[in-house]
Amino acid sequence: MPRSVTYDIVHETKYTYSEPVAVCLNQLRMRPQTRSPSVVCNQCTVTIEPVPAKVDTHPDYFGNIVDSFAIESHHESLVVKVASQVQVNAINPFESPNIPTVAEVVHAIRTGQTEADLFAKEYVFASPRIPLAGHFAEYAKTIVNDGSSILDAVLQLTKHIHDDFRYDSTATDVSTTTQSAFELKAGVCQDFSHVQIACLRSLGLPARYISGYLRTLPPPGKPRLIGNDESHAWISVYAGEALGWIDFDPTNACQIGVDHIPVCVGRDYDDISPMRGIVLGGGHTTLAVKVDVAPVELPTEVGPPA
């Protein structure tokens, strides 16, 4: 696996309306940003058509960059294009010499030993889309042992959910509850992530929801299809003050690497849906989304001739 990959990312969202829209108010959470040594956003531009009367770019409570805008003229379509360049650096937390156990992390959160522990504590409670419940804890306890290292335990739970659940885009929709997905043992990345977060929080471990992109590879011998990539979601668990937040992907049974490009973080999907808003008018709405995640071939620096 390469230690670093730079990507050009284009995410285009188009709404087409059967009747004119008089006014629309929207919020975008689609800007990657530099959060840690593992992710560096080199640049990001947002283009909106029709051009809004006003765009206000600001951070939200979780530190995500939000573009709030209003279009106050009649329009029959809305196109939002976000173009970014992001560098993702591979960091292997399993190489750390001091990985705490599950019990040690739970104790640190309960007692609030450091400022980082206190900050992480808000992610151990229920959130609008993710309840706490005994059956989530019991499900997780079949895999997670108090004496296991936090990273090994969460990775095993990640793999267990991947194996125990069926990926099925027809089984759920964006409004499906975590409990329903848990009972179905089926769904998509949003459902897998919500279930794993519910399990971890029910054990007393802080966990949060990550939205982003996943680099997809074409079948052998086939060209990469432009615009055929997708948004993705996974989870992040607090592994103690020294390690901080470590991300895992239950949909793909792995700890994330350079193929994952994070964008926003929140308690659950409702905190970081990519685009939300209201419209006045519009009739029937048709949505089309294109996502392209392309590795950048950076030029190699050549020194002067000897």
C-alpha cells in the first residue's frame, strides 16, 4: 500500500424540477479539510448554478465547513459542483507501542482524566439517529473483550458486522432507523456505520460518524469510469488521548487507509448529510449525482545535472 496518495475529487449534484422554484435555502457539508497529519486538503472550490444571492461559509459545531446559500430567483434546476484536491497519508495506529485496552478507554471516559477524554465523552451518548440499548451492547460483547486492545477489539467488531450483515441497497433508505437495520441485518454503509456506533457507545466507547469518499478500482483490464464513484461512510472510535480517533470501515471490514478520503464528522448521518434545505415550489424533483475520485500523478522532482 502506498504511504501517500493525492486525489482530485469532483462531486456534482443536480436537482431538476418539474415546476419553477421561487426560493431555495440550502446547506452544503461537502468540503474536505485538513484535520490531522493523515488528511491534507490542498484546495476546494464550490460552484453553484444559478448563482446564489448570498453564500455564507462557516464552521459548524463539529468543525465541518458549511456553505449556506439562498437562491431567490425562479429556477428549474440546481447544480452544485464541489472540486477538491486532497492528500491522504497512511498512518498505522497498530504500530503504536502503547495501545490501551477497551477497559482503560471506558474508564478514562467515565472519569474524564484529560481534556481529550472530556471532549470525546459527548460521543458516548445517544444521538438523534443512534440509540443506546442493552441488545447492542450484548451483540458487541460476543466479540469485544474488556482486556483486549481497543484497536484489535474494534477491528474484530468491524469484521463481524461486515460478515453478519448483508450489503443490500434495496433493503433500506436514508430514513431507515438503526434498530430496523440491526433487525434486518442488511443495508448500506450508513446502516453498517450506525449499527457499529450504537454497539460501541452502548459499551461506553465514544464513536462518531464519518462521511467521505472511497476510491474504487475498475475490474482488471477495464478502464476507470469517470463519475462512477460514490460517497461513503464509516466510523471513528476514540482510542485514548495518545492515539486519538481511529477510523474503521464496517462495510469493507477494515481499518481505513489511503483509499478513504474523509470529509465531515458528526454524531450520526443527520449531523452531516451532504446537502439539505427547503424549496418553495418545484413540483416533482429529479436528483442526479456524479462523483469522481481520481489519483493525481504528481510530477517527480528532478535535480540539476551533475
